[in-house]
Amino acid sequence: MKHYSIAIDGPAGAGKSTIARKVAKHLNFIYVDTGAMYRAMALYFIHNNIEAKDKDGIEKACNNVDVSIEYKDNEQQILLNGENVNNLIRTEAVGNMASASSVYPVVRLKLAELQRSLAKKENVVMDGREIGTFVLPDADLKIFLTASSKERAKRRFLELKERGISADIDEIEKDITERDYRDMNREFAPLKQADDGILVDSSHMTIDEVVETIIKHFESIR
Ligand code: DC
């Protein structure tokens, strides 16, 4: 049976998870948040005092980490060595560690394997950085979703505020810019638009407009 896959790649804070979740819901596909997997690995490194620059430590630790996902009420739950860590991975510290530790091929290959096995079994909307270029190069639709760094910082700031977390918007923008640079310039599977990817700049679009645009593209190729 044919399984469809939609890859949504783009920089931090472009709205990938919100959009991907909505597109998946509309099409009745599974939403796969790959950033959460990198964040779960990062949490393990933080808890075990392994620094991002400690390549050997990271490589060794990878043998002891098991990341898996399950769905509860349609929401992805991320399990780190069997423990649900959904509520522990959304901090800036974990995000920065995820970005820094995701440069290592050993980390990426481990998670790419899990991502590919999910796409084999289900219709998926998968968001990440290199889903269309590396994880699922044969995805049926590839979207590169972006927005200006100012707009992305504003969105992240409001999201944190809503969760009662105070933050400095300029600091967030600085973090975002640094993270973009690292994600786009790593040697192995960097963040970039796929040659056959469709660019969607959401800076001046509502969430619903972006969702509609992606669904239209999908309907045209289905
Ligand atoms: O999307 P996010 O903010 O949850 O991702 C956190 C970091 O994880 C991101 O800065 C880079 C890394 N990541 C990655 O390298 N590849 C992915 N497919 C998803 C995330």
C-alpha cells in the first residue's frame, strides 16, 4: 500500500510544528515532530553532563539512548529510554543542546532510521531540517517553511509568554540566528531547501493561509 509523506523543513521558529500538526489533522496523517527526538537526545546528554563538544562522549552515549514515540490523543509522545519526556524538552537550553549535538552523524543516523521506519508504515507529515533532502528524499511533497528572524523571535517570545515563561526577545532572536547558522552550516545533512522543494515564507501569512497553501500543493500531486 502506498504511504504518502509530506516533508516540512525550515529554520527554528518558522511555525513548522503548528503547521505540520494542522496539515496532518486535515489529511488524517500522522504528525512526526523530529525536533522532539533531537531534544530528547539532548536531554539525555544534559542529564549525563556530556558537553556538546565532547564528540567521543556523545558517540558513546548514543549506544545507551533509546528514543521512541507513541501517540496519545493524537499527540506525539516522546520516550527517552522508556520515560515520557514531552514536558521536559521545550526549554531554550534543551533546544540549543539539540542544535549543537545534532551536528554529529552518529546522532543524526540514529534518528533518521527511526524517522524512515515511521514513514514506511504510515502516511506522515514530518517536520525537521533535512527531511526532504536527507531523511525522505522521495517524499511526495517537500515544503521549505521560513519567516524573517524578527518574526520568528516574536512568535517564540509569545509562545513562551503564553506558557508563563519570561524571556528577552532580543536574546531569542540572537539564539535563533546562531541556531540557523549552525543548522545551515553543519557538514552533515545541513538545513537547506530541497532542489524540488517549495518555498513558503510565512512572515506575512496567517497559520490558516499557510496550511491551505500546503494542502493545495498536496492535492495537486495526490
Ligand atoms: O525544531 P526544534 O527547535 O525542536 O529543533 C531543535 C534542534 O534540533 C534544531 O536546532 C536542530 C535539531 N534538529 C535537526 O538537526 N534536525 C531535525 N530534523 C530536527 C531538529
